[in-house]
Amino acid sequence: MVFCNKTFPEIYGENSPTKKNLGFTLNFLKLYLSIMFLKIKNLNWFEV
């Protein structure tokens, strides 16, 4: 996790591990939020 000896494009470039992990995390959060939203919608649907 030491980025001192790396250049800026290596850390934040297109194929950098940091950017890939960030993209994976964002996609996971989107999926998680959409699942939670569906659960809430289903709960509200059954409460009516």
C-alpha cells in the first residue's frame, strides 16, 4: 500500500488496481442498494 515510488498515472491510470477496486466497490454498492430498495418496495407492497 505504499505509493511513494509510483508515478501518478500508475496509481490513477485506466488499468490501475486502485481504480479497478474502486469500480468494483461502486458496482457492489449499487447492487446492494438496488436489492435493499426492492426489499423495501416489496415490504410496502405486502403492507398495503
